[in-house]
Amino acid sequence: MVTAANAPGPGAGSAVLDGLPPLVDHHCHGVIRYEPDPGTFAAFLTEADRPPAAGTTFFDTQTGFAVRRWCPPLLDLPEHCPPEHYLARRRELGPDETRRRLLTATGIGAYLLDTGLSGDLTGPAETAGAGGGTGHEVVRLEALAERTAAGHRGAGTADAAEEFAGDLARAVRAAADTAVAFKSVAAYRHGLALAPAPPGPDAVRTAARDWLGAGAPRLTDPVLLRHLVWLAVATGRPLQLHTGFGDPDLRLDHADPTLLTDLVRATADTGTDLVLLHCYPYHRQAAYLAGVFPHVYADVGLTLTHVGPRAAAVLAEFLELAPFGKLLFSTDAYGLPELYAVGSALFRSALGEVLGGWTASGAWSAADARRVAAMIAAGTARRVYGLPDDGPPDAER
């Protein structure tokens, strides 16, 4: 069983983290199975989609420095060793052993993995198996719609649109039987300023006919994106929504979570929880939404990895307004197992620093700090996603 004791990070020694349960990484991605060359490895350290500027390297970022701080000791190297030494050691060990060492050290006990990205990536069971935990699937709605449309693409007829709409509704219901949650990347495809009400059948069919007839593989139509959201809401499974920063495929000003306010209001009585992902630099806005709407939750996954030693400040800012049972841990790790190790280490370090400081000041009791730490680390995610307290759920993915 993975425990907190073997996880990296100075926060692991803080009294407020004593007895912390195995982490639930409620949003993450698969790991590459192959050994990356130096350029490919460095590209995973950034949200940029192009090579670095001449004379620079992606290792010279907070993420790059964090990898060199936390990961070398797990591969028998000194902290902050040069990148070339680290990558050479990685090649010696090979991708399987590297993955096993790094994931085992995270203290993560459950991985809720978004399977919507393409490439030679590990799935939920394989990722979790390397770290000694359990794996569960999060279904990306837009990827599901694009797979469903593959058999209809190019047929811009009313009949094709009708058939696609029926197939899509069935696909979402079927996915809900096995997945622990859905995820939308509407922030990338259109932006979060979606009309709040579910679109009517005629609007859905018209949008589907136009999309299928155009033969475009990528779904960007706001009517269909909104339709997907409401199909997912109808299942009762939690719905994760990308907000805040990401790669250049989005416009950051279109990813402010407050743009979802009308949709949040419209879904308030559906029984479906909404989980805002990443949020930075709008994490205070996300905290506000989580504070005033009972069915809204949020995380600062991805953010902590990218802000490095400022992680404690960002975490403290989120906790200014958000109820303490509304924040969830995630790494949003993708591609490199190093990002799991860094994400979990920075989370522990930041959580220990923030809650330890508040306890030392007398603002919090030590008992309350330990209780809140356990909620953020695992307890809230287990409640929101219906995971049992111990062991895998009845339908492990």
C-alpha cells in the first residue's frame, strides 16, 4: 500500500501532515512508455507548443528546477544535478524502472486519469500499477463525441445528424457506467462563455448536421459543446471543467471560471457536482464560486508544479475564500512520471507550510489542520467521486 511516509517533500515531516492518507490524484494523464530524447523530455516541462527561444531551455523554468530538486534522489542522484546527468541516469534505468521509482515515491493511492489524450501513454490501470495504487477513468467529452462522429463524418444530412445525436447520447450514458467522472475542454474549443440552458433538439440536430457535413474532426461548435455538458450532467457523474491556463490552443481570457457563473446557477439543482480544474491565475475566482455554490469544487493541480517555490502562496490564496472541504489535490501530470513526483512533493510541501504556519500562529488548532489536510489530500475526492475509504471501488477502472 502506498503511504505518505515514502513521499518526497519537507512538508511530509510537518506535524500537520502526520497520518495523512494516500493521496487521491483526482485529475491526471497517462505517462509515455518510451524513453524520450532530451528535446522531447524538456517539451513536457512547459505548456508551450513550440521549441524554446534560441539560447534558452525549458529546464530554466520553475517546473524544470522543481524536477531537478525532487526527482534526482529517487534515481540515486544528488539534488539539482545537471539535466544531462539526470537524463543519462534515466536512460540507464529505462522507462519502466524510472516510472516505477518515481510513481512509487508520490504517496498517491488512487489515480483518476483523463483518457482523452492520444499517443503512446499508459492507461489508468498501468499508471496506477506502477505506483502501487488503483486507477479509474475520467472520460473526456469532446474526444468521446469525435469518436462517435467518425462513422458519420462527411454526411451532412438530417438523417445522419439524427443518428449521430442518438449515438452520442447512448455513448455518454454507456461511459457513465464505467467512468468515475466526465471532463470538458470547452475552454479550448470555444471558451467558457457558453449559454447556460441545454440546447433544444432542433438546435442540436442543426449543429450536428453542419459539423458532420464539414468533415471537421475537431469539435468546436458551442451548441454541441453545451449539449455534451448537459448530457454529462444528466448522468449524475461529476463533471470536470478545464479553467485557467493551459497550452496556446486556448485564450486565457476565455478560460476565466467566472464565465461559467450562469451555467453553474443552471446546474445547481441537478445533483451533479462541477469540479473546476487548474484555475490559475483565476484561482481566487474559482475559490469564490466554490464558496457560494455547494455543488462547485476546485483544484490547483498543474498550477503548483508550474509555480514551484511559490506553491504555498498560491495554495494560501485559494484557501482565503474556498470552504476547506471544496479543494481537491491533483497533479495534472502528463507524459513524464517526474510530473507526478513534483506535483505531489510540492503539494505536500505547500500544504505543510501553509497549515503549519496557521497552526503555529494560533489561528488554527493542530487537530483542525490535520483534519483539513486529510480532506484536501484524499477525503473530499473520495466523497465527490464515490470512492470508498479503503481499497478499490466496486468497479475499478
